[in-house]
Amino acid sequence: MANLFHYPLCPRSRFIRAVMSEYGFEPELIEEKPYERRRDFLIANPSGDLPVLVEQNDFIVPGANVIAEYLDETRGLALGDHRLLPENPAERVEVRRLTEWFNVKFYEEVSGPLVTEKIHKRFMPAELGGGGPPDMAVVRAARANVRYHMRYIGYLASKRKWLAGDKLSHADLAAAAHISCVDFLGDAPWSEDEAAKDWYTRMKSRPSFRAILADRLPGLTPAPAYSDLDF
């Protein structure tokens, strides 16, 4: 069986788990704590980033965008019209652009800082910067940044059926994965844009997000409406 090294509140891991669920691909999930910098994991993926897919033949596929492309190349054709990366080159460019927007820009400006400050610091050793309270300047900056991202999601959702076009794609799954982590922490400004909220309601209702929204970490309680469709 293939293995996916992931962390429950890692947004890029959640993206790949959602992609795999949409493909009907169920690897064994192995929780990897990224802040531990475990030696064997760094040998498999020297960047230390999650997620990492290890196929049955021990073939290693590292990183969210690389895994998403790999899954499309190896399993996408079987989905037919439900393929998550369209065949038209121009449409593929838009899906890739938005997927990178969320897995890179949104991660650096919003979900990465929030997860690090509000979750990882609880478990990190002191020598790596853990053990203390969140840096509220970082948290405030992320909370400010998420508002314009939410408005951008709302703009896309109001112009298109899905974020990148007429069909569900990697772009929707990446965006929803990052938003889900922000929502878990209670930092999603749902009053910012109604179209973004409506789009996310559709994403939360998909079967591929059920297991993701059920994730919990010891000592952490998600925001009250985190798993609710009516929020």
C-alpha cells in the first residue's frame, strides 16, 4: 500500500488528501510532525516539507504540487469529465496558477504563519522557538492578509462556477484546504465576502472533505461552526 506522510493541520497535506479522495485513492496516512525535523523523513524529503507520497515500490513523490501533478498523470484519465486538471492547455494554466496561489502565496501570508504560531509552537522544543505564546504581530498580519484573499476567492466564485472555471479542480481543493485550517483556528472572516462563503459551503459538503474536517489535535478545539454547513 502507498503511504502519505502528512500532518492533520497542514493545509498542503489536506489539499493532497482531498485530491486523493476525489480520485478514490486511499493510501495509508502516516502522521509526520514537521517541527521535529526527523532524520529519516529528511532523508526522504530534504526540504522537510509535507506532504510526501511513497508509492508501493518505494518511489518517493515530495511536495503538494508535485504530488497533485503526479496523481493527474497516473490516475487522471480514469476520471474522465471529473478530472481535476483539465486537458485544455489554457485551462490547465489557470488551474496551476491558482493552485500555486494558495499553496505558496496564501500559505506564506496566512495559513503557514497561523498554523506555526497557534499550533506548532505548542509542541516545538524551546531551542527551535517553541514553548512560548504566539507572536501576535504575526497573527495580526495573517488575519489582515486573509481578508483580501477572501475577497479574491469571492471575486472568482462570483464570476465562475468553480474558482478556475466550469469544473471542480485542484484550485478549489487547494483553496478549501488552506481555508479549512484558518477556519479551524477561528480566523476565517466569513462576513468579508458572501460569494466566498457560499463557495466554501459547497466545498465543505463534498465527501472528500468529511475526513479532513473530522481531524483533531490533542488540546485543541476547532471554532464552533468549523464542521457545520450552516455557518
